[in-house]
Amino acid sequence: MLANNNKMIINKLAKNSVKSNKKQYGILFFTIVLSAFMLFCVFTIGWTYLDSSRLQNTRLNGAEYDITTMNGFTSKQVKSLQSNKNIQNVGMESYAGFIKSSEFDNTVEIGLLWCDETFWNNLMSPARTKLDGHYPQNKNELMVTKDILKACGNENLSVGDSIVLTYENNTGVHTDKFVISGIWDGYGDKSAGFVSKNFYDETGYDLKNDGILCIKLNRNYVLPTTIQSLEKSLNFSDRQIFAPTDYIENSFKLLLGICGLALVICLSAYLLIYNILYLSISGKIRYYGLLQSLGMTKKQLVRFITKQMLFIAIAGIFIGNLLGILLCIKLVPYILSVLGISTGNMALQFNPFILIVSVAVTVFSILLGMRKPIQIATKVTPVEATKYIECVSNGKGYKKKKGAFFWRMAFEQFKKDKKKTVVVLLSLAISLSVFYCLTTIISSQGERTVLPNYWNADFVVQNQTQTTENINSLKPAIEDSFVEKIEKMDGMKDIHLVEGVPISFPYVSKGFSDMWITNYIERTPYVSSKDVITNYKTNPSNYYGMLIGIDEDQFDYVNQSLSSPVDKQDFLNGKSCIVQYEGSEIPKEYLNQKVPFSFDGKQYEITVEAVSYETQYSGRDIGASLIVSQNYLKSLTSKPTILDVYIYYNQKYDEVLEKKITSLINNSPYSNDLYVESQYENMKTIQEAQGNMMEIGTIIALLLLFVGVLNYANTIASGIQNRRLIFSVMESIGMSRKQINQLLIREGILYAIFSIFVTLTIGSAITYVCFQSMNYMRIPFKVPVIPLISSIILVVLICTLAPLLSYKKLGGNHSIVERLRNCE
């Protein structure tokens, strides 16, 4: 047979074939458009999700950095970092003292910081949403927030106003008038004021011992070895601390996760295009056989099929990506505006690299998807093509067994083409598992990033009426009636109180009190050792401490954190206590000895058995805080002062109950001296920092689930097309359409059951591993029940309806004779 080597005719024939089969090629065109569109959207939205994850990290830290170094730095280390090609910015920051009181409030406790221009302008700028004024330049200028002004007793002050503050640093306690040079708002810690370099130079602190470096890397994703080599290059001393953020430490895992998602998307796109192409080509085998019988060679046949696909592919890829770009031009700006990012130039919001990858993956999927169907078309001879029916059955026939006939037939069909069955199951299971994994991680994002407070209480109220110098400054800001009102509120689970009284320690040479005051002198360089000890001997109440009473549950929590746990019974009976200490270490010789203290004109003594380095029980007192049992405390006084209230809700993040408690606090005459810490408010802060991460992640998850469902539907349609003759024969020997539908429904249910089983077993294991790898807050693993059940119901419905709709579409309303004749 002579070949007709006529490219023009083949091109024309390909065009005419596409035009004359608009309906069939329309489905193929729609599939390519959908694949290109979903690839572009998933990559773009995924990229945006990762950017918003980075933004969340920036907002939580209050600045855009990846690594911090603490406890000072040298000029050599700074130069080493600035010359490192992997580092974009290096900002400096340092502690500069704290405010003790203002002209409006005597119980202020606000930290003071200094930072350089790099930190303020480059690293901190992305976390700010508002800035009035400028960073302090003169010694008496101060940069504040509205929260600081409120804590100082006058939130109505503005830029240019003055305020008299008493502050303490390494040179002593001073009182000066400050001018507010600027007021800022945004994310991160807003409870510290910023001072000028001139002010910092006179505080007694220095960058070699107290400085902090904040390092921003050039890339968002680095290998762990990059971080390790950076730390090694700095030659840190034992005192210095190198602390990468959780985000950058897990960046390589995030990168692997992106690659995994990309692989799933590519596989899904390939399967989707392959199934449609297979349906198209296998349905035209006889037509291709006829063309060969008329003189078309196999090479020309390949070119003919490729030309048809070329027209559809170019148009489909172009329109799919164009739709993706148009959607992202509208969608991405909305997401970024919600996240608080400037949306001035939205024309370049999509990444060109994503467009290139999307086109390349779609083209690769089409080429790979064409390979097998073209092989089928070219291998079949013209004679075979006239009677071509794909036979997928590898079974050995049905054995007569008792039981559910349709279920057995469905299961036999399920086992016939194991390769195709595995592909469909994997497609469904992977999509469902990815949806499960993403929704689990996204739904827990807030809880995983909310820093748990001490003892993980839902709400904490602290009495902050204490001042350092006055032993009688502690006021009953939290009254019994206040606690009783909270206890009666609906939704309350539990309340724990921390009570206490001020005590003084008589000076004992080479004893516990001598050790304590010596440590205080070493930590306070501006005081005179001789003067302090002389003053302490004559007026020990000027250096008073606290006797803090906790209940049994709180003791259990504290005791498990101690390096050397104490005997519980001795503690509850008042024979021993725990000293709270914020320094480095108390020498062992001062433990397990009786410590004398004075309260209400009487002298007592108790054995200090252990040291707790928890800061929760620390106050503004200079002396030691002794943690004792509440029973022992109440044996000394019937009316101890309530220091802290730990409140637990029946339902986590109970907004209604939270508002009731907050209202009660706001109506208290001591509201300005009550410090509150709320898990619900922390959650709201996290949600603000996250923006629409939940929505973005959910869109990605739904798109991936949609791809898996489409793959299943197309594969099922392919299988039913190949079984049209079988169904027609079954009807001819007495099986009704209703019974065939029952068979198809059972086949679909089997696919659903097995894919759900894989998701709930292997998918759950993968989800748990992914969850724990990001769970640096150690919150309990919790499955998002509603999204998971909804997705399972959706999969079951589609698995049962897709076969019915495919059979109805492919079978049509033709008679059995017509269908048998069409299959001949």
C-alpha cells in the first residue's frame, strides 16, 4: 500500500475532523482549559498562601526576620553577617530600661527599647499599619503606642505632647519629661517604647552584652545546613544565643510540602487529560482503521491525531491560563488587601514563573496522555479496527456463589483491570487525603500559633497594684465578690486563685537573705553595696518579698517543672516551700535550710526545698517570693490578698463568657491596675495576622479534591464506554436498565469505600505526621470533623452518580438492537 505524503491534506483533514466533532472535541477542549486553569490557580493561590504564612510570621514577631542572636554581639560578628551573601538585612536592638511610673499612674511597668534604622525601617516596617511622627532623635523623645499611653494613665496624648516619666536603667532611677515623637500601631509586641540612640548611650547598657541582632535571609526557604553553617561562622560564646524562628527552621519542610502538592497536581492533570484522550481516541478506532485502509500510514496517522490535539491544546492552554490570570488579578488583590498589603500595582501580582510552569506541565501532561491512546490507534490493523472492542477483562468468569449477586458482580468488575482500578483509587484517595491534611492543618493554624499562657488558662487576671519601694502598696484590687460573680457565670469550668501577703526577711550574715541581697546588688550596677546592706539591716521592709499561696492543683503543675521535685505532703502541710527566682541559679547550700521571715509583726521560718524559675509568680518586690500552700498561708492570715485568678471555660474561646468577664473588669475601680491575659484575644490577634489563610488554603484543598473527582468520573466514563457491548448483551438476555444501574451504583460505592478507607488510614497517618512536624505549640491533634464528613459525603455521592450519568449519556435511548449493531 502506497503512502500519501500530503501534509496539507492531513492538516485540512484534522481541522475538518475537529469541526465535525465539535461536541466530542469540546469536552476535550474543556478538559484542557480546566486543567490549565486549575494548575495556574492552585500554583498562584498556593504561592499566595505561603506568602501569607510568611506575613503571619512577620506579624507575630512584630518584624520581618528569620533569626535572632541575643545576649550581645561583637562588631566582627556584625561584619560577618553583613558580608554574607545569604543575608538581606541585619537589624540591631537592645533593652534600654523600663518605666516605673508616670505623672498619671504610679504602677506602670513598660519596657524601653532602642533599635537602629535597619530594624525600624526595613525589618519592623512590614508589621506596622500606622505611623504618626518619627523615630526618636533627641534624648528626651519617645516613640509609643496607644496601649503604652493607656498604661501610663492618659491615652489621649498625641504626637508633640509631653509626659513626665520615672524610669530605671543601669545608671539608676530617674524622672524626666519626655516628648512623644511618634505613635505607631500594628502587629507584634506593642507594650515597649522606643528611645533614641542618645538616650540609649546613657543607660549603662551596651551592645556587646545586651544587644540583639535580627537577621533577615535572602530566601524564604533554606536547608537546615544553611542555618547551621551560619551559626558556626559566628563563633558564639557560651553566653550568646542563636535562635532561628520556627518558620525558617521548618522552611525546608514547607518546600517539600510545596513539591508534594505540585506532584499531586501534575499527576492529577495527567490522569485527567489521559482519560479524556483515551475516551476520544478509543471511540474512533474504526475511523482510524478506515483512514489506514485508504492509504494513510501509521506515521501520518500519528501526525493526524497530533494535529487535532495541537489545535485544541493551544487554544485550551491559552484560554485556561488567561482565565487563571484574570481570576488571580481579581482574587489575589482581594486576598492581599485583606492581609493588609498595598495593592497599588496589581498588574504584576501573578508570577510569570508560575505561568511558565503551568504551561509546561499542561503540555507535558497532554504529550504523556496522548502516548498510550496513539499506540492503541496505530497498533490496530485496519481489519481489526473494524471490529475493535477493548477487552479489559482478565477474569476467569463468574463462579456460582450464594449471596448478593450484584455486589459479587461489582466486586469482580472492581478486580478485573487492577491497574486502572489502582489509578482511580489513588487519584480519589490522594485528592481526599490532601484535602483532609490541608483542612486539618489550616483549621488548627490559630491554636498551633497561640502562645499558651502559664498553666494554659483561658483567662488570667493579675493584681498589679504593687510598687517596689512600699511594702504596703499592695491593694485588694481583686475582691472575693469579684471572684464569686465570675464563678456564677454560665460556661465556667474552674477557677484557681493565687493569694499572697508581703513579708520581710531579717538580714542574716552568710544566710539566705545575705545571698539574696548580694544577687540584687550584682544585678543593679548603679547601687552601692555598702549603702544597700546598711539600709537593709535597718529597714528590711524596704526590700520586702512575698509569701505566695497556691492550691494543690497548681502545686502539681509547678512541681513537675522543677529539676528536683519537692515532697508534696511536706509542702501542703507547710513544712517546706519553693522559692521563685529569675536569676541563673541559687547555690545548693542555701536550699534545704530554714529561712526566717516576718509578717504582721511576728517572725516565722520555713524550709526552702527547691527553686522555680517560672516568672509567673514574680512581682515588683525586691525580696524573695516564697511559694507555699494556701492552707499554710491561711494559717498565718485569714485575709490574704488575691494576686492572680486563673479562669477556665467549658468551651475553649467562649466569646460570650469572655465579654462578661471583661465587662466586670472594666467596671472595677482598679481596672487600670488589673492586667489580663486572654487566650481568646490571643486567638483574635493570630487570626488578624493570618488574614484569609483559612479561605486560601480551603480553595487549594477544594481544587485538589475537584481534580480527583474529575479523574474518577472520566475513568468511569472510559470504562463504561468499553463495556457498552457487555451491557447491551446483558440487557438482551433479560437484565433490566434498573438492575444495570444497581450494578453501577455498587461499583461506585466500592470505589468510594476503598478510597475513604485509604484516606482514613494512610491519609490519617500522613496528616498526623505533617501536623506534628508543624506543631511546635504541642496542641492536641484534632480532626476537622465537619469538612472531612462533608468531603466524604461528596465523594460517595459522586462515586454513585457518575457511573449512572455516564451510562445514560453513552447508552442513550437507542434500542438494544441498535446498540448491539453499533458495537459490531
